[in-house]
Amino acid sequence: GAGVSQSPSNKVTEKGKDVELRCDPISGHTALYWYRQSLGQGLEFLIYFQGNSAPDKSGLPSDRFSAERTGGSVSTLTIQRTQQEDSAVYLCASSFLSESGILFFGSGTQLSVL
Amino acid sequence: GESVGLHLPTLSVQEGDNSIINCAYSNSASDYFIWYKQESGKGPQFIIDIRSNMDKRQGQRVTVLLNKTVKHLSLQIAATQPGDSAVYFCAEANAGGTSYGKLTFGQGTILTVHP
């Protein structure tokens, strides 16, 4: 597709369950980002991948959060033992150059933890 | 970072008017600034960016002004249209980070354009 694709668009889970969120970046974009958007905290950076370099995980809020990017393309964000405070919209973005702040965002995954 | 409460600043304008959205940034080390627009149910969309060695940059119907002395950024939208209704975010980054895509976002401003 032409844009960043995220799935699922909505996810409802029970507290304590694990969830996986998927992101398909724009073809050819070497940089991939995960952000979280919530009412209480606004838009927060989570993690950044650039090519084969080690990811910048400095924004991950706890060790329950992890992400991987396979083959330099698709990325999966995993949240283990979900908590209610994890409820938010998780946004993935990609860019052609890491030197650019011009990110192309997907529509996000709305995560609700009951 | 900045926290976002339930009550975002709002700006309400008539179609055809000019709009000015303001943003105060916090990090004096930031050297890159960017504006995004977010419509309901969608991810943020790039509008315009500016580096700290500039104080003004113009795009199509939009102008960004940067005042580093008071750490203030503004977005001007000329001849505002109903399709401009959205939440507008400013964001900042710095060269000391790993990437200019590692952005610190402001709280957002809701712009409503009345026909």
C-alpha cells in the first residue's frame, strides 16, 4: 500500500494478557518509530529502528514493552501482562531518512485494557 | 516532556480568516521544530518544519515562525478552510539525539473552522 499500515485497528484485552501490534512501514523507508498517544500523556516516543543499527529503546515505559523489526521492514510491538494504564492509541511511523523529522504515521491501534 | 490534560487549547475561526496557533517549547537545546496536523481517527500528518538557524519558513498557505529567545513557535494558516479543522501539534528534536524523528510533542491545539 501507499501508506503505513497498522493492525489491528482496535484491540480489546483483559488485564494481564499479552498483546502484539503490527506495523507495515512504507516500502523503502529505513527508519521506523513507535509512539503512544493517550489523554493523560499526549504523544510519546517509544522506540526507533534505523536499518541494522541497535534500536533506540529509550522511550519504552517498562520492561513489559518490547519491539522488533524483521528484515528491515515489518515491526511488532509487544506488551506483556497488560495493565489498564497501557490503554492508548499506539502509532507507528516511518521515514526515508533518520535525519528527517518528517514522519509518515499510520492510523494507529486503539488498545483498551479492561 | 509535556503532559496533556483533558482540556486542550482551542481556536475557533471563520472560514477565510487567518489562524495563528502558538506553541512554547521547553528544551533550549532543540534545533529542529515541526508542525503536525491530526484529524479524527487518523495519525498525525506533516505540515511544515524549520531548523533553528531560521526564524521563518513558508509553505503553501502556512508559515512557521520561530523565536528562540523566548522559546516560542507559531503556525500561521492563511485563508483557513473547513478542511483545516483538526488538532495541531508542535514538536521538537535536537541533533544530540539519535534521530530527528525522535520528537517531543506539545499538547496540541484544537482548531475549528466554521463555514
